[in-house]
Amino acid sequence: MKRILLEVFLVAALIGASVFGFMNQKQAAVSKAKITELTAAAEAAEKTVKEKEESLKAAEEEMSALQGEITPLEEKVNQLEAVKAALASGSTLSDLENAYKKEKNLSAERQTGLGALRMLTKGAEDPGALEAFRKALQLSELGDRKNTICAAQLGLVAAGEKIKVMADCLPKSEKAARGDKEEKDGHDKDHSHGKKEDGKGKAKDDGHGAKKDDKHAAPHWDYEGEMGPEKWGKEFPTCAKGKSQSPLDIKGPFVKSRMVVSADYKEGALKMINNGHTIQVNIPPGSKLRVDGIVHELLQFHFHKPSEEKIDGKPMAMVVHFVHKNADGKLAVLGVLLKEGNENPGIKTLWANLPKEENVEYVPEGVNFNPGNLLPREFDFYSYEGSLTTPPCTEGVRFFILKTTVNIAKEQVHAFPFKMNARPVQPLNGRELLSN
């Protein structure tokens, strides 16, 4: 009997031990799961803290950098306030305006300076400042006075005017933003100016893998199509309403001229640019045109095909326009007509170094050029008061068209990278044509 009871007790004990072990094992599994979960949570929290610390460190560095930028800006603001305070009485502005009253026509640079001074003295809402900036834009010629155009456009924007500022005048960040927007807007029309062709009417590759019908911002004007010369007046009123426009068909009767004109051009580094409308050669200081002793600095020369000027109704193969400016901002253009004939050595040098990209000045290493190489020996001329032959068609430009032509080979004419870039001749409107 005792043996049976002992066996029963041992069985019960064994069962109890098994149950206890099972319960402990289950509890251990639950604890292990909780430990794993807590460990993962701790690691995630640690990662989050590390990320927050890195973000805080980056923010502190950015704040430090911004603080470094704020100090110079505060200095500039203080300088501007000092300038405004110095001009607040208006006496400086009054003196300048009285001095300018003696001038019949102010240059674009002086108009811009006057606008800036009026804005500083009388505030951005001053109508006189707006008018000065507008006149500066009307007088400015884009290749020679880009800085003046930018100053006038930005001045108008600062005064609250809603105008489209040229991309070249914008800060880099705004320029990039505009480029992105234009690409997203799908500005994919052909704005290649329609002149570069492969002989089959197709646009040429520019040598860098980009076709001339790639996406470009719309040009201000062109020589054909929707933006041709007959449409220039829509955006540039002087082109349509001006009474002294260029070019002209030069034919008699002539008035005898006693002006003395001479050129003194110097050799310098060759600097060329394809501005989308012509090939332009920018000239370093030193080359001069003298008109009755008054010095006009040569700024640049460029080409038109065929010649914009006609002689007795007939154009030449091409023309070179040498653009000069005197100390008062007056422009004088010397025109040299190019006639098909023998090869021109000067043109050969230029054509051998044509820019591969538009709107990027190209300076070939070790190549110098003297603009005088394109002038004839004789300096007899026709002369008249005209205008820029490109928008904004500003008037008040004195033209001297040399009577003696210069040769250019037929192959050299064809090698010029524009099919046509000549404005049609304009009405004489009673102007005198001079001849020496």
C-alpha cells in the first residue's frame, strides 16, 4: 500500500515539475520577445537621436554661414542708408539736372545714372526715375551696352514696373529658375534665327551635338518670319515710327561735305562672338575714328549679308559696320562695302576662327587682328544721319559709307554662317545725303 502511495506521489511530483518547467519556458519566451522588442526600440531611438543631432549640427553650421553673410549685407544697407541721407536734400540731384539741361541728348549711361540718383533721392515711385530708365533702354544697343540695359531694366523692376528682364541681367539663381520654367513650359519652337542651313533647308549642327532648332528662349527680333523687320515696331516703336532710320539706298543728289574723317586702328587680340544675328568682333581700347578732330573709340565691327546699304539701288555681297562711340556717347558707324572678287586675307583670318557657340565670346589663343586690314586705301565717303539697323533702332547715329569697295571671294561669302541678316532700306524722309 505504501509503495502504491509512493508511486502516486512521484507521478504527481513529476507532473507538477513538468507543468512548472513548461510555465517557466513559456515565461522565458515571452520575456525574450519583450527584450528583443525593447532592444529594437532602443536602437531606433538611438538612431533617431543621432539623426536629430546631425540635423541640429547642420542647422547650426547653416546658421553660422548665414550669420557670416548677414554682416556684409548689414554693412551694405548702412552704406546705402548713408548715401540716401547724403542725397536727401536734393541739391546734388538739382545740380546734376541743371548741368544736363545744357545737353540736347543724354547718352544711355547718363540717363541710367540720372534714374539711379532720382531713385535714391526721391524714392522708387519717382516718375522721373522711371522715365530716365525707359529712355536709357531706348538708347541702348544690346552688344555694346548690355550693362546699361541691365541697369535700366533692374531699375524699373526695383521701381515696381512689370517688365521682362533679359536673362543675362538676372542673378545666377534666378537665371537658372527661369531656364527650368521655360523648359517645363515647352518652349520648343525654332528660334535659331533661320539662317544656318545645310543646303537642304535643315538646321545645321552647331558642332557640339546641338541642333539649331533646339529649345531656346525666344529672341527679341529676327530677320524673317514672325519677328522679321516689318514686325520690329511692335516691341521697338522707333523701328516703325522713326524718321531717320537706316540703312538707305544711297543715290543723288548729294550735298558737298567738308568733314574730315580718318581711321587709326590698332592690332589687338582677336575676340569674336556669334550673337545669333551676326558675327561680331569686339575691339580692345586704342582704335579710333576721328571726325573733324573728335575722337570716336572703335567698340566692335560686324557683318551683314547682303550689304544693308545700296548704291543706286544695288546691294553688294556684304558690308562691314565699324561701330564707334565718342566721349558724349554719340555713335558713328563706318561702313565698308564688300564686293565679290579676290580672296580677302583679313576675312580668311576671321573665318578660320569663327566661334563654335552662340553668345560666347571666343578668343583664339595667339591670334591678333588689325581692323584696318578691312579698310580700303581711299577714304572718300557718303554720309547721313541715321539709326541703328537693329532693334531698338535708336536714331542719332552718324553713318559714313566708304565709296571704295573691298574684295571678298565668293567662297568667303558662302562661308559666312548666316544666310541673310540685312534690314531692308528705309525711307529718306527729306534727309540730306552728303558726299565728300
